[in-house]
Amino acid sequence: MNITKHVKSCPLELVVKLINKKWVIQIIRDLFFGKSRFHEFKEDKPELSNKVLSNCLKDMESNGLIQRIVDKCDKKNVRYKLTEKGQSLNRVLYEIAMLSVDGETYSDQVKNDVKASFRETLL
């Protein structure tokens, strides 16, 4: 079946466009693993500048992947959370992570630990 007759853009291409930009996957992963604040996204990414992170978060929000939540009492207190659309990536990211772990030369113990961590968080 030729899908181009039925859809303007390939659904796979549309999803890849959403998550293909640098840092998006890492930020989504961080959100799944409990990080929610600007400074937390930068903790293990020293090469990520404030400007790039800010632009990335804005893009992710405009694409419907995340929601920006501002504390009513303290406007400087901002956190981010995955939207339903962002949450729907959990299984996809899990499968990508498993493909990567299985392809690497980790010890069996490390593979099992990483798989367990992602399984607990993403599934």
C-alpha cells in the first residue's frame, strides 16, 4: 500500500521531527526520570547553554510534548512536565533504550540494571 496517497506526511517523519533536535530525547528522558526544573536538565550536560535549553523547552512546549507550570505564588518557580503526547513516547523510548543496551558491550549486570531502571520508569 502506498501511504503517500492517504497522508500528506509520513507519521514516522513527523515524530522524528519532534524528537530529532539535539537535547530533546535527553530532556524527555530526564522528565520521565523525575527531573522537572531548568537547572536539573543542565546537571549532567555541561555543554548545554541556558539559551539552547530555553529554546529547546519552548520548542517542546509549542510541539505539545511538555507543559510549563509556573507557581502562582513565585513566578520564578517554574517546572516542566510531560503532556499526554510526551508521555506517549514512553514505550518508544524504552524500546530504543533496550536496542542500545543490547548492542553495547556492557557487562550482564550493567545491562540488567539499566534495563530494570528503564522498565520501572518507562513501562
